[in-house]
Amino acid sequence: MSEPKKRAPAKVGDVLASVLQQAGLTDRVAQAAVIPEWPTLVGGQIAAVTEPLLLQQDGTLVVMVRTHAWMQELTFLEPELLRSVNRDPSRPPVTRLRWMLQR
């Protein structure tokens, strides 16, 4: 009787990618990458007064803002900020930015 062939161990990253793909979460994880990339995507001045919190199922990115004045300014800048956040065409776009005043 022969011994079963041993397989080389799989890389954790490969296993995780496979699990995410099977669960249908690959696009969602790619879309959520905007959260850690936020300072690079929006620039230092805006990043200094904001903090992205979560990405909702519908593609809305919820962002905390330090002051009401900044929240109003960012509302006006939303179309420009969405273009910046969505500049990577390989991932699903963020559909909307929702500003919340930091308490």
C-alpha cells in the first residue's frame, strides 16, 4: 500500500482569496480598501479633519467630520471627492459619501 502524496502547504493569502471569492466578497473587500487609502485619496488637509468609518452595503462611505463648517464644505466637494475615491477602475465604486458630525 502506498502512502498518500503530501501537498505543499497553501499560502494564507491564496486561501483567503479563495474563501472571499467563494463567498462573493472579493468586490466588497476591494471596495472597502478606500478606508485605509482615504488620506492618499483625499489629501492631507481633508484627511486631517475626517475619518472614514465604514462602507455600507449600497456603496455609501460613512465619514466622520470634526466640525459643522467642514461638513458643509465637504458636502459641496462631494462630486470631486467621489471622483478621487473612485479613480481606481478595477474596484467597485463608492456610490455616495455620508458625512456625520463627530461628537
